[in-house]
Amino acid sequence: MIIKHHKNDLSPLIGKITWSGSRLQVARKLQFDYKQDARDPNLPNYPINNGETVYGYTEDGKLVFQGNVYKVEKDTQASTVSILAYDHLWVMTRSKTTKKYKNANPADIAKGLCGELGVKPGNIINPGVNVSFIASAKTGYQIIMAAYTEASKQTGKKYHPIMNGDTLDIVERGTMIADFEADDRINLTNSRYSESIEQIINQVLVTDEQGNSVSIEKDADSIKKYSMFQEVYKNSKNEDNAANIKKLLEKSKPDRSGSLEALGDYRAVAPYSIKVRDNLFTGKFWVKSDAHTWQDGVHTMRLEMEFEELMNEEKADKEKEEKPKKSSKSSKSNK
């Protein structure tokens, strides 16, 4: 990766670069150390300050990172400056507002928040449905994801925000990276896989609001295979009870995780999916997090994989309906 600040190419002064992101922490991060010592006349002096913009490019000149500096550390003895920068999604995750939406399109919601919070809108996917909810003192990111979470309930698709330079894109999560495969015969250097049933739930005892048993929902195959592990769920008038019970029973399967270490490829980033061919696991998997490293001229990456398509869901608060006031009836006395 080539790092630039203003028009200065810092790459000859940099020892190590780390470029990372994840489904859970959506703002991508860039970290690097570069040589700087005012006492050394042979070293160029390129001061970088908080709030300034740094850029990351591929070797053939394609922009893959644009973000502001949020932390600067200087070490006189080592003659180094350490830089931490985030892309502009960091603004969306830190800036709050209050909004009320009624029959609004999620794409329009995202574009409106971009205008309010100072982020340029880019290719923002239109899910083709409208949503209604209120957001009180929520970050721009939380509001956008609440809108797309409500949309996901109607479309069945998953969505994720990602910066493209200085513009915000909303993409469909899990889109396959074309013409790329992590292959243990070609580019994979290591892989890890784990499976656990420690947190499994495969039966739910459903009660009414008074605690009386109503029904039992279960995954019979899971119980047969792993024994029965029961949770209790109390129905509520203000909740989507069927959806909540379904979510509990999603834990009826083993918790699986895996990670890959491979030669680096700029395209392999969260929230996309990739093909994997390996002796531990083979097929389509979703990139939960990625960390790309450049050191001594070598680009490597570590990918944490997910075995199902997940989305960062944000709960959307609904406006409470006012109950009609009961009219008082005056009783007539018989005379």
C-alpha cells in the first residue's frame, strides 16, 4: 500500500502498515509508523496532525482508503511517528441526532443523514420498501442500520455501510468477491477452525405476561443430537414475539468460527463473501473482519470468517399509540 499525506508519498519512510475493518466496527482503520527526526538532515520532514487527511492506494494507483487522523504518537528515541486514522464512517458512528420517520425509504434516510452529518452519499442501495420509527439521541450509523434492519425484515436481505473513498455506500452484505478464492494450494498459509455448543439453546418455554405456560417451541434434531437446553420467553404486547423466539432458536446450532492467513488481496474485506478451498472448511464464507499488513514489501492478510450471513441489527423504536381516554358517564338518580 502506498500512503500519501497532501502530495507527499510517505511509503519510503514507513516500516509497517495495517489496514483493517470488520462487520462489527464498520469504520475502516489505517495504522502506520514513519521515520521523522528534525535532527537528521537526511530525513524529509513531513509533519502530520490530528484532523488531517491521509490516503492509501494500491500499487497501481487505486484509492482504497481516505480518512482523517485521530491519534498521533511521537517517539524521539526511535525517531518515529505513529499514526491512527479512520475513514469517514467514524463520523457516522460518533455523531448523534434525533429523528422521526414515517413511511420513509431507508436510502433517503441515509442520504439525509449524510447531508446533516457531513458525509458524502455514494451508491446507497434502495431496498424498495418504506419504514417508520423514531430515533432519540442515536448516532447516524445506528439510525441508518435501524432503517435497514426494518427493511431487512421485509426483503430478507442483509445490508452494510462501507466507505468508497470519501463517499458512503450501502451494499448488500455477503456479495461474492468475483475471481478470488482462498486456496490452500495457492495463497493460504494457515487456517483455524473451532466449533462449540456451550451456548446452545434448542427449546423455548413460552409464557404469557403472567408467567403461565403457553407453548413449547423446539428444534427436535438439535435436541436429539446435543441434548435439551431450554430458555424461557415471556410474551409481550409490545414485541414481535414470533421473531424473538425464532432468534433464540437460532442458537440451536453449534457456534462455528474460522480464520485464514493468506497472501494479501485488497478485495478481501468485510462485509463481502469469498470462496474458500481448504482442508478444514470449503465453500462460501462471509468475512467478519479483516486485517491487511504490509511489511518488508510483503502484503499479507488475516480474515476472520463467518459461516452464515449476519447483519449488524439496530432496534428501531416505534411510536407508542395513545390509548383513547375513557369518557366518564354520569349516573342518573331515580326519583
